[in-house]
Amino acid sequence: MIKINNKNQLLFSKYSGDFNPVHVDPIYARRSMYGEQVVHGVNTLLLSLDFFSKKNNLIFQLRSIEVRFLKPVFLDTEFDIKIISNIKNHVLIHVIVGDSICTKINFNYIELEESIYYNNLFVDRPPKIKPELFNFNKPESNKSELNIIFDHLDLAKIYPDLVLKLDNYQLGTLLTLTRLVGMKCPGLNSLFSSFKLNFKDKLDPSFIIKYNLKNYNNRFNLYDIKVKSNDFDGNIIAFNRPIPVSQPTYLSLKSLVKKNQFINQRALVIGGSRGLGEITAKLLASGGASVLLTYSKGLKDSKLIVEEITKNGGKCESIHLDVLNNNFNFFDSLDLMRFPTHIYYYATPFIFSGSKGLYSEKLLFNFSKYYISGFYNICKYFMDKKTVNFFYPSTVALDDLPADMLEYTLAKYSGEKLCQFLKNRFPEINIYKTKLPRLATDQTISLFPVKNENPENIILKHLEKFNTINE
């Protein structure tokens, strides 16, 4: 099993020249459609080729290669590389996380007698620049070229076998593709989907990749990019990733809320550093509640939200809390005048991680840790402290049953049954459970056109109902 940490990620960016923020900026990545930093797809590709070359102990040159990046691999997440077949110089490799295939790699190769190096050329790193925002009105964006630049000594540190066994010109070509997509075309908001290259048997390296935008599908934000050099031709498919979602400002939400509407609450918003939790924290503070929001990874995000609320007259603090660790020491030290009276539970992993038509026990277990175990432990701890008011958002996905959200909907369904069990077992508990529609947050943005409703009015309606029940 392999795992890419932040240090590995930054090294790859430095060596490849792909500094797209979805890979290197944790705050930007948290607000992107995936909610966390994504490992460069080309990095997993080269690690797979390195694994292949080590496993087979052969020197080779690519004749063709086709790669499909099906699902993201996240930072600090274990993945496996499996050689599915190797028949007559045709190889199929899968990159797998849990039960999901994230990358499919098909290639044909020629076996060589000795390695091919270009050491005098590959002795530099690409410059560190900001990714471009693609502009159709600029001809140079649609059609240009990139030099193949890398330091083979750098790459030997992370792909030791591949540097020795794959034609270095081809290695540089593959590496340059991530810089092309992530920094140039589409650039800032890119998502690398797939590519296919066909090489000549006899290479005469030009060390330049020429590219031009062959077609753009506006409906699906899809880029079909033609690439070529003296020695190969092919195409890249990439998407324009939706821009990160910014939730409404505190001041804009304050105009929706009646003065002192929630002044009776000392609200604990679990998962309040982004998305629906962030909106809930701002709405409650707008109505006079004293808000304590928690974060697991979003320290900087939570600080910005607290600052925004407090600068404009609201009451808000933030603390770190991982609902999977059951560490409630902070609350043990609180006096009764600061202890939460209302709990809002928004803890969640990335929700669109399933595969159509497939079932993953590991994925179900991960969702269940948040929606069942995590919520149960929160309820148990706070009920012992005489806090009995809990807000548990569920989803209309239970009714719609999306094909790629089986594990998510099963866990949410079990969470609803847990709420029912707790209310039957503990008559004094008040759990407000509601099925929310698909709302516009960083968890629900999509590559393809999908209707997302504005969340502020819908969330406020449920907060008002929850508050009325407690009056």
C-alpha cells in the first residue's frame, strides 16, 4: 500500500511544475468539489509505471498509453497498485482505493536492451508560477507549446526504477502533461480526466509538446485537447472544475433573521467550518445565539468564520473536535453558563465517493462512523450532561436512491433509525430530524449540470422549527 503525504505532494509539484491549488493549497482544496487535497493523477501513474518496471525488471519504451483518472486519490489515503494483466507486451494496471478503481492504465511497450538517457538536457526544474485561468478569447490559450523540463536526479528520488528503465524522454512527456492541464489548459479550474498517446517506434526527441484545443463542450465543461510532437500524437480530455463555493456572508444572512430569535441558545455546531454547518453557525449567531463551532481539519476556515461573526457583533468561538475520537475533554471543563444547550450535527466525510452499481463495505463503514457511531457518542455524552436538544440533518437521497451513493444512503438511513431508537429509549431527548434537498455547498457542486437549491432560507426554516419546539 502507498500513501502520499503533504511532503511528497509538494515535492511532486516542485519537480513537475504543477502547482494547482487543488493539490497544494489545503484551504482552497477544502472548498473545492472534493473537499480535500487531491493527489496528482500523473503522480499515481508514474508510481504505477515505477512499480511495473521494478516488478518485471525490464528496460522498455512505450508504443502507446491510455490512462483514465476515474476517481480522485486523496492526500494521506492508502492506495494499491495492481497489475491486472501483462500479455504480449500489453499491460493493464489499476490504482485502487478500498474497493474503488481510481485509475486505469493501459499501455503497450517495446523491450529495450539498454536504458536511454538524456542527462545533459534534463537537469532543471520547471519554474514555479501561478496556474492560468483559461480564456477562450486569447488565441495563445487555445494553441501553444510547452518545453519538457525536469531533473532526472529529482525524479530518481521518487521513481528510482522508472528513471533507469523507461526512456527518459517519454518519462518527461508524461510528467509534462500534468503541468499542461493543471497550469495551462484548462489551468486553474482543471480536472484531468484521461489521455491517450501513440509513439513512433523510433524516437527523435524534440523535447517540446505542442497542444491545441480541438473542441470544447460548454454543456459539460469538457475540453478535448490535441497534443503532438515529432514522436507522438494523442489527445487529453479534461474538465473545467466548478469554482469553490463561498457561503453567504454573515451580514447578508443577518438580514434574514429576526433580532434575538435564537438568543436562548448556546449552540454547538459540529462541522461548522464549512458548508451547511457554516451557514447554520452564521444564522444562529445572527439571531443572538452564542455559537461554538467545531472543526476537524479546517482550522484556518474556522478562524475566518469566527472573525467574520465577532467583528460584526455576533458571539462565536471555535474548537477542534474529531467526532471519531470521542475526546470531549474541552466540555468537561466548561461551567454550566457556557455549556451547550443545542447540538447541530454536520460531521461528514466526502459524500460522492461511491461507484455506480458497486457496493463497498469499507465505504459504508466509513460513512457509518460519522452518521451512526459519531452521532450516538455525541448524544450519549451530552445527554449525561443534561443537554437534550439535537439537530440531525438527513437527506432526500434516501428517497431518490442515486446509483453512486448506495453506501451514503444506507448509512444515513441507519442514522435516521438511530434517531428513532434514541427517542424511544430516552423520552426526554429532542432530536429534530429532517430530510434536506440537494443544497448548494462545496459538498454538492458537480462537473455536470445539477440543480442545487440555495441553502440559507431552507436551513433557516428548519432552525426556526427546531427552536420553536424548545420554547
